[in-house]
Amino acid sequence: MFESLDDQMKHDAQETTTPRERVIKWVLTGIVAVLLFGGLYMGVRLLE
């Protein structure tokens, strides 16, 4: 049925997460990325 363990894990993850949980995960990932890169940018700007 599944070609690999990776396919099985993806299938299992889809069953256990709701669309709302996936959206929240992506929003939080975006916020963390903006804070991380924003902090790095501000740190470089302060060093100049």
C-alpha cells in the first residue's frame, strides 16, 4: 500500500492534524522566521 516509511508517516500525519492545526503551524513558523531574520538584521544594523 505504501512505497516507503516516509509515505506512511505523511499519511499518518494527515490523519492526526486538522486543517486548523496546519494553518496555525504555518503561521507560527512564519512568525518565528520573521523574528529570527529580523533580529539578525537588526543586530547587523546595530554593529555598523
